[in-house]
Amino acid sequence: MSNKNNLKDKIKKPNAPQAFFNSYDTKENVNDSNNNNNNETIDEINVKDNNTNNNKNIEINNNKTYVNDNDVVDDNDYLRELAAGKKAIKKKPKKVFTSFYMDPDLAAEVDKIAARGEKGDKSRLINQGIRSLLEEYGVINKS
Amino acid sequence: MTATIVTFGISKGGCSKSTSSGITSYLLSQEERVLAIDMDGQGNLTSFLTGEYDICNVFEEKTVLEAIIEGDARPYIIRIQENLDLIPSNDFLATLPRHMYSKGLKLNALQKTLEPVMKDYDWIIIDTPPSLSEQTILPLSTYSEGGSHVVIMFDGSMFAYYAIPKFIEMVEGAKERYNPNLNTAGILFSLIDSRAKENEVMLESIEEDHPNLKFDTIIKRKASTRRLPIAGFDGNPELKNALEYYIPFVKELKERVEQKQPQG
Ligand SMILES: Nc1ncnc2c1ncn2[C@@H]1O[C@H](COP(=O)(O)OP(=O)(O)OP(=O)(O)O)[C@@H](O)[C@H]1O
Ligand SMILES: [Mg+2]
């Protein structure tokens, strides 16, 4: 569910069918987090090919965030090697599960790079991208 | 061309959903290929079309429940007669939500189940229970290129009158989440007791609340219609009488559905 829907639900009380549909949003999450509760990374990127959506960029869904731990691992070196097509060595970081919408062109590139790696590399790449951006913005300290 | 889906529903019991979906399936199958699906654990549509009432034993593990869990309708389709097939149900359909939960299935699960057979039929006619539940929401959330429609049953009673907007909310919810082209074909008046003096007022109220949704055809109470599950369709001497109101209804339904048909 989008942020907009979340907000809407706070303003307008959902009717019974909406509550029913919403209950399936959480059910999916429960399952997802159950399947992955060993701190495994999750590659869940929803590509929404919707042309009205181009300015939406990244939409982080608060409902879908499951915090396992706050450990942060810098995957920069690993990803640099992966992107260059070299043999990369993996670390096992702790992650938080979330889902969001990506621009289709970005999603395609990310998929291409991740296809060369292994499970979890998609998440690593996304994390690294946002990390760099937030460092540039001065929101977090350079690691 | 993929099948046109028509789901019969209303969250009020006894408004003739099973009777109407069964007769509609039968009438459409006279000329076109029809798959009827029973999404109500009562299995009334199943019994109506098969004549079988021992549904828990006869259809043990051969129902729409197993079809949805496996995500494939094909092994569960039974032949009723030429051009008319059925996916039966029985009381075990009550366990559907639990199975969906443990399998992580979403509300578009019936979509996946029907995909392999969508092109085998002209019509998929679905009967639903009188409740807000998976059994009702799954059909509403099933998209077809050939169109997905809803017939809302109304028996002229106060309880059903207030169930209509609630059912429309379900339709809207399914539309928003899974099935953007879902269309309400109309509200079908059934079982109207021609002597009841409030009928006129009910008809007017529906017209005001939901302009142009009411089907022109009104299904009147008929003993021969009520006897159909006993006598069956084959060799039934009063068949013509029993179907009298349903013939113009099906014609109207086809016209409405065609108007909304996605082009191409
Ligand atoms: N046109 C009709 N004339 C006479 N009796 C009818 C007619 N339509 C339905 N009935 C009878 O009304 C009763 C309720 O019909 P039906 O079982 O089809 O309703 P339903 O909406 O499917 O009920 P439920 O909500 O329990 O699934 C049945 O006994 C049926 O035989
Ligand atoms: Mg019924």
C-alpha cells in the first residue's frame, strides 16, 4: 500500500472491504518476514510500469518495514568488484525489510548488475546507492 | 478471446444468487462455452448443476479449494453437459482462508487458478456466498481480458437494500487493488412478491440510489423455478415456464456486457 493510502486510512476510517484488503497487506508481510527471519537479505523490488508514476520515484512503505537489527555494513568494496565483473567476497549483514517502487529504467539496471551476483546483491546495491546519496546530503556520516 | 467473467453476489442470504447463476450458466451454454464456479461452501450451485447432494463425499478433494491451493483449475473441472463445465465446492471451502494464509496466497489467487483455462470458455459464471470473505473477494479480484462483471442480486427486502451499498464497496475495493476494469453489470430484482406493496417504493429507491443499474427484467417468484433443483433441466416438462424470466435477463446481461467489452 502506498503512503497516500496509508494517509487516507488515517483521515478516513476504512470501510469493511478496505479493512479486509488491508489485512492481506499485513498478511503478506508476516509471511515475508517469517520466511526471512534469519537476518537474510530480501530482494523485493516492485517495478510498477505505470507512466503516471514517473515523478513518484521511491516510495517507502512504513507498513512494510520490519526491523531485525540496526547493524549497518558497508558493501561498497564488494559492489565495486561486482560491478567491475570481478570475483567479490560477501559479508553477511543484518537488514531491515521494506518495499518501494522504482523507476523502471533504474530497476532494469539494478537487475542487470544483481544478475551477475548472488542472492542479496540487489539489496546491497540499493543500500549503497542511498548511502552515497545521504552522505552527499550530509544526512549521515561518511563511512 | 478470453472468457467474460460474471460474478453473482450480495451479502444477504437467499436472494437467489445460486439459482440465478445456475440458470444463467445453463442458458448461456445453449450457444456458448460456459464454466460455472461454485465459491460457496454450501455447494448449492454444485448440487443444482450436478443433482448431487452428498457433496462432501462425492467431491472430496476435487473442488475449487484444491484448485486455488494448487493454482490450477484444470484438474478440477467436471463436465455437466455439452458446453457446460463446473468447478464444484463443498463445506471444506471454509478452510480456504487458512490455506491461503499458510501458502502466502494473495487475493488474486483465483486469477492464477483460472489463467490456464481462460481461453477455453466464452463465459465464466461464479456463485458467491453472502459474506465479505475470501470466497467473495477472490472472484471480484479476477481479471479477464474478456471483461469481468458483477450482477448484484436483490430480493426487494430491507436487509438486501442495505446490503447493496456494502457489496458495491467490495466491488470498489477489488477494482482499486486487483481488477481495475471490474464492471457492475447491474442489480437484478429477484423473488419479488408481486403482492408486496413496498415493491414500488423499493424499485424507486434503487433507481434513485443507483441510476441505470437495475436490469429491466424482474425475476418473479415461480414454483417451477423453485422446483428446478428437484426436477433438473433435462426432460423437465415445466422448464420453459421455470426459465421464463431468465431468458430476457440473460439477453439483457449479454447486451450490457457487450457494451462494456474491451475492444481489440
Ligand atoms: N425465481 C424464484 N422463484 C421461486 N423461488 C426461488 C426463485 N429464485 C430462488 N428461489 C428459491 O429461493 C431460495 C433462495 O435461493 P438461492 O439459494 O438461489 O439464494 P442464494 O442467494 O444463493 O442464497 P445463499 O445466500 O444462501 O447462497 C431457494 O430455496 C430457491 O429455490
Ligand atoms: Mg447460494
